Amino acid sequence: MRNESGTSSSGSKKLDRKTVEKNRRIQMKDLCLKLVSLIPPQHFRPAKDYLTQHDQLEQAASYIQQLSTRVEELRKRKVQALAAAAANDSTKKGPPSTSRLVPPCLKFRVFRQSLEVVLISGLRRNFNLHQVVSILEDEGAEVVTVNLSTIGDKVFHTLHAQVDPTSIDKILVKFCRVGVDTSRICGRLQELIS
């Protein structure tokens, strides 16, 4: 059977199937390349440039299995850590553990128009971080960054603050070179953490 243009309809269907199959293969090749690009190069042995597409896909499947195993291990460790933390919380309600009581320590460094405050405390502390930020801001310093890290039974709070350079000339007459009364800040912080 011929259509009006003089070509058979089965020929156009065949051409359409070929085009569809070609597009499908191109799309699959692109997807395979994306998958292989997500895998770290050190996972491939030998290098992925020397592997066939089939071998690359096998290596990708192997990597995905390794990742899923690792995720399961990490989930188990998380559950164990949460259980241990819950057990520690239940023991905190009793008499305080001497290993948890770390006397707070304050370190204060002054730079040109900025200052750094490092507070080292135990896991149980008698102050809140927002109180420290409030003290710094009350004294005219603007807190730029706050970092918190826990190592063993110690918690390190590091705060970086700056003084507004436009107001520094007015403040310099009254205070030290930073633009805020650092001795007053230090005293207020010592009073807060003790």
C-alpha cells in the first residue's frame, strides 16, 4: 500500500523505529556516562578509560553495593551512639560524673578591628551561647562567626567579632585600640561562665 507521497507506510514505520532505537541508544549512552562520572576515579581498576562500557557498569554496580553496605554500617553505629547517649543522659540525672565536669576556660585575643573569644567548657555548662553573643554585642562588637566543636568531654566555642570601622574613631577616645572595652568584656564573660 502506498500513501499520497508515493512511499509505503511500512517503510516510514521502519524508519521511525530506527530513529527511536537510535535515540534510545544515545540516551542510554549519555546516562551511562553520567553514572560513570559520579564514581570516584580511584574505584576503577584499571582506569575507566581502558574499560569497556560493560566493565564500567559492573564497576559502578560494585561501588553502589559498597556504598549501601557502608550506609548500613553507619546506621548501626548511629543507633549505637544514640543508645549510648541516652544511657549517658540517664546517668546524668544521678550524681554528676567527675569526668564531665570541666572547669570553664576563657581565651581572648585582640586583633586590629576584631577580636576572638574562645570558651572551653565541659559538656555540662552553666551558660548559653546566646548570652556570650549578647555580651559582645552590648559592648559594641558585631559577632561575625561562631564555631562549636566537641572533643572528648570538652566543648570549644570560638566567636569572631568585629567593630564597626565607622564608629571606631569615636570609640577609640574612650576605649582601647579595638574599639570596645576588652577588659570589661573579659570580666563580664568570666562572670558568666563561673
